Amino acid sequence: MTSPRTASPRSHPPANARGRHDTAGSIARVENLSKTYGSDAGHVTALAGVSIAIPAGSFTAIMGPSGSGKSTLMHIMAGLDSASGGRAWLGDTEITALGDAELTVVRRRRIGFVFQSFNLVPTLDVAGNISLPFELDGRRPTGAEQAWIDELVASLGLTDRLAHRPRELSGGQQQRVAIARALATRPDLVFADEPTGNLDSRAGREVLTLLRTASSKYGQSIAMVTHDPIAASYADRILFLADGRLVEERPRSTAQEIGRFMLDMEPAA
Ligand SMILES: Nc1ncnc2c1ncn2[C@@H]1O[C@H](COP(=O)(O)OP(=O)(O)OP(=O)(O)O)[C@@H](O)[C@H]1O
Ligand SMILES: [Mg+2]
């Protein structure tokens, strides 16, 4: 891969941005975000006032026990779900102020997704899956974009698989296709929810190395939800949620350090 990609911040927070996090140079941020599902008797508080910033060009891991609000946070940041309170920005765009049609365009053009279950289109071959974001946007990749896609395909080892359907590929290969699709449009931010959850440890390490490289070599901003301390050890920074709140923020750490911290976080039995 030779295409240069600048990691310069694309936006600046508004002058009145406050909070305990440094938001300068962030590609995405949320302020006092809350989310409640249901109403009255049956309501669940998924997020209870979360403020975070994702630095441009960084690889950020989001960890926390099951039910702590990780997916909810990611979905609101990606415009897939609405907030009950607080605000979310992608660059200068306030996601929480947009309507459905505008959100669809933001998701299509400025966000990439990698899911645990790959989410490839079974009837499309690898080439078709990778160019799907352009297709959905009603256009073909430009020459420069196609060169970037070719480079991604080569570096992900998919060149001789372009005409294959997803069911003809291993899980690790399918996830590499999903990563190529997520990176193809050079989105502002890639969200990955448990991207290694369905992979064995070797395929998982390959996928994590690819995400790590996309961030360090090409300045791709990535936010990855994971339960796995090994996966989180590939990230520049680790955010820990518990009960819908941000409880800790750590710089790059070893899997052992992350594992130890997770044990300390567990309530005493
Ligand atoms: N659509 C929904 N309706 C009702 N409650 C929901 C909904 N989605 C999530 N919740 C609840 O919100 C809380 C946070 O869920 P979320 O999926 O964000 O957790 P998570 O940290 O991603 O968990 P996991 O690690 O198991 O994926 C949970 O209590 C969950 O049951
Ligand atoms: Mg989840």
C-alpha cells in the first residue's frame, strides 16, 4: 500500500466545548450522552451521561462488562440509534441533531462498519461487497479510489478471491473483506463491534494487525468494542464502561495489564 493518507484533524470542537477530556483534534466526541430504553416500569438505562472524545487517527478500544452500554454508545455515535439526552459529533457535524435522511448520508460517506458477524452480502462476490458503499451512494469509485481499493485488496491478501462469494471464504477471509469494505471510502471513523468475536485466535490476530496498520500507517481513526484484553492491547487507548458510565481511560497497555484491570473492576462476589 503506497497511498498517502494524512492524519491531520479534520475538525475543531466548538469554542464552548468543555468537559474533562481534551477534545482538540478529535474526530468524534460525545457529551453527557444518555440512553434509556422502554418507558415507565420497564425502562433500562443503557447510558447514564458519557463524555468521550476519539482522537483523529487513533485506534481506540471500548471495553466493559456485558450490558455496560458499549454497543449502544457505538450505535448512537454512528447515527444508528437516537440518544435520550446529550450530544454526539462526528467532526463538526452534530449527529444528534440530524434527521434520518441526513444520517443515512453521513453513515454511507463518513463512517465504516465492521461487525462480529461480518455482514457481507451473500449474493455479491468479494469485489461487489467491497465496492458496495460506492454502489449505495449511487456512483462508481473514481480512478484514485479504485487504486486505493486495489491496494487494500492486495494488502489484505484477497486478490485471487475477488470473484468468490462470502460462503466460499473462511471467517478470517470474510472479515478481511469487511475491513476492505469499511476502509474503501476512507471514512472519517471506522466502528468495529467485536470484530474478532467469531474468529479463532490466529485469524483474530491477523484482523487486529490490519486494523492497527490502518490506523498507524494510514491515519485511519478506529473505535473498536471488545471483551478481549488481547484485542484491546492493539489499541492506542482503552476506554472502560460500566453501568452506562465511563469509569476508566488507559493509554496503550499489555493484555496482562488490561486483564488485571478488568478483574479489579469486577464487583467482589
Ligand atoms: N433495543 C433495546 N431495548 C431495550 N434494552 C436494550 C436495547 N438495546 C440494549 N438494551 C439494554 O441496554 C443495556 C446496554 O446494552 P448494550 O448492548 O449497549 O451493552 P454492551 O455493553 O454492548 O453488551 P455486550 O457486551 O453484551 O454486547 C443492556 O442492559 C441492554 O439490555
Ligand atoms: Mg454489545
